[in-house]
Amino acid sequence: MAASETIGEELLRRGISRRALLKYGAYLASLMALPPLQARAMADALAAARRQSVIWLSFQECTGCTESLTRSFGPTLEDLIFNMISLDYHETLQAVSGEAAEQARLAAMRENAGKYVLVVDGSVSTRDGGVYSAVAGKTNLQVLEETAAGAMALISVGTCAAFGGIPHAHPNPTGAVPVSAIIKDKPLINISGCPPIPEAMAGTIAYLITFGRLPDLDQLRRPKSFFGDTIHDRCYRRPFYDKGMFAKSFDDEGARKGWCLYELGCKGPVTYNACATLKWNGGTSFPIQSGHGCLGCSEPDFWDKGSFYRPLSATTAHPARTVGAAAATGIAVGALGAALARRAKHRALTGGEKS
Amino acid sequence: MTNPEPDAIDRDLIEGLLRELAGHLHALAEHDLTGAIDLRSLPLTDVQLDGLRERLGRGEVSASFDVAGRSEVWETRYPGIWWIRHYDGLETVVVERIEITAVPEILRAGHADLAAAAANLRRELAVVEQDYRAEVGSHGGI
């Protein structure tokens, strides 16, 4: 694809019609809870856009985030997103290695100065000058500062890059910090999760290309379209919480009948993510559906918040009373709240447009 | 976990959506305003979705095509209300929406596609004409 060629021209040259972009626009609108009528405008914007240069840096991480992204969706749609970006540097996915790989990063930085998107997974070691994690003779800290300088925007994928994650957990031997602790003068999006939901990563990148701006973010700089609700808000087990029906152990009657896992330590009520709606493995399931409570992996310091199996209310002075009150309140307001939430969501998602 | 049988709440939700669709249809008929509902963004159970689909039924027109995965589009029993379903390459439903419009945008050929088609056809005809002239020339003319 020529550098001057638009995504629409490139698809046309390959014999792929505008319908593919309309379909992708509809998918993206659905994914990001945008008004459904925006699908057409998004298709037009994508058709006119040029491929986005992306440099992906991996620091103190486990490669789970990359594993997640490369399984974002079915092959044909995946092919579309990878036609929208030019992945100019990614240590795990690129064919070249060694000096040639570093030259590719420097060349992409030079040719797309001020225009490339920098994606980072993994936290940044800062103790002792950041010597605990280095590539090609440079510390992660040096490479981050060097590469971020010419970036249009940064996307921190995974809880390690967004909040420090597991490397940052006590006692944090490497002095790990999130990207936002180092880079403070660039637009930055956090897509947390261990790993993040693949559609959240691909959708956010596609949004940037389509609209040329950041999506609406929450106070932790996460896209509201994926992190606007708690797991608990959208959990299919929520009706059991509302009725005060809780599993008390992983093999009791309540667990077998799919009751709420709140008392088994589920962190769903304080965890913002889209697992309950987008789910995992192509929409197959998510942890709660598999019978285990949410670990809260998309929240800061999730590893240091005590046992994954301690109920949230157990941190208060009167756990039994708190659970009882939560259940009773749930019974009273749950049904009405759910109905109102459905109605509000429905209104937000429908609208009129002159044809 | 299997979904329960449809109950009063399911029926109420479906009726609510139908009333919403009736409003959109009126806006289309009277003011030429199109609308759309993204079904996958609503907290609908499979039972509710199946119930809505059955309630709307199928009308005169249906189409299927394969662009970045298979797609199915059909007009419901109510002209102007279209059910649109897109799959990815693994046959997973990635978009399920209702559009309230005379003809869904995705069924129309785009301007760029029309221009490319016209250029392709002209090019193919030019080749045919060139071959014809070459053939006529080799036989010493008509």
C-alpha cells in the first residue's frame, strides 16, 4: 500500500467494497456504545483515512496483552484492522530482530514524527536507573522517553502499563511504575485488564484512526465505552444479588445453581470492565460465567488488595450486617434500577437522522 | 446455564421495543427520518432476542452477502423495519441491529464502488474492442 493511499482506496484496489467498512463501522459503533446511526459516518471517515503508524513497546510484561490482541476477532475482521494500521515495531510480531529491529523503530519515528501512536504494554522499571529491564542496551525508561517524544498519543495496554500491575505489587523490587508516571505531556489512554479485552484494544485504536481524537475517558483515563459500567452492573448473576441469593462455597447448592458470587470474594461491584458484556474467546464466557468471582484485574493495585476470596464487605467492621444490608437494598432497588438502566441505555442507543 | 422460558418481563421488554419501533416507523413515514437500534448493546437475553425476532417475522425481501464475513439482511413483516446480522470469519455474530429505513445503507452500492465498476467495465470493453479490431485486421477487414 502506498503511503499516500487511503484505506478506502487500498480496499477498493483489492476488490473489497465499501460494505466492508460499513460493516466494520457498525461493529465499532456497537462495540463502543456509539449511536448506531454513526456507522455510516465512521465508514466514510475510515475510507478517507490513511494507515496509522503504530509503534508497540513491550516492557515488564508477560506478552499476555499481545496474545489477547491477536485473538481480537474472526480472521476477516482482523484482516481489516490490520489494514488500517502499519505496525512498524513490535518485538514479538515483527520478522526482523536485533539491530534491524531497532533501526525499524527509529525509521518509523523519523518518518511519522508527531503522527504515530505509541502502544506500551508492561510497567517501567525505575529503581537504580531502570536497569532491571533493558532491550538493545537501553533501559525501558530510556526507550519510553525517546519514543514518546514524537508520538501523537500513547495507549497503555494492560494493567501493568496502565497502573503498574503485578511488577508494581509489593514489594515492587524493580521500582515499577505505570507509563503515566513517566510521560505527562502527551494524550494517554489506559486500557487496563490482565490481559485487556481484545476488542477494547482494537476498538480504541480504530476509534483513534476514525475520529482522529481520543474517546471519552473515565478518571483513570480508560475509555468509558468499555469501562463505564462495573462487572456487577452488567452481570447476568445480578438478579440473584438483587434477591439476596449467594453461593457460600464453590460447591454448594447456590454455586451449582449459578447464584451470585459476592460472598466468595467477587470484585465485580468495584471493577470497571466489559467482561460481562463482551466476554472472552469470541464471546464464549467470562470468569463469573465459569463459576469464579471477578479478581478485579482492571483496577489499580488489584494484586495487593488482600485475598481474592475475601468478600468486599469483609473489610468493614460488620461483614454480616453489610452483606445483609446490601442484599436487602438490592431487593428493594435492583429490579427498578435494572429497568431504568435498560430504558436509559435504550434511549441512548437509538435516535433519529434525516435520510 | 440455560435461559429460562419467556415470562412476563420478557414480553414487557419486547412490547417496549415494539413501541419504540412504531415511533421510528412513524418518523420514517411522516418525516423521512431513519433510525437504528443496536440489539447487542441492549441487555437482552437470548430468549428476549428470539422473541423479538419471531414477533417481527420476515417480510418480502431478504439478502445475504459475504464481505469480511457473512451477512444476512431481511425486511420484517413491517416494511421499513430491517433486521441486519453480520458474522465474522468464524461465523460468530458480531453485529445484530434493526434499521428503520426504506433500504439499508449496506445494500446500496457506494459511490466509489460505482466509479470503480464503471472504470473496470470500460477497461474490459476496451480490451474486447481491441481484440475485435486485431481479429478483423488479421482477416484483411470486412
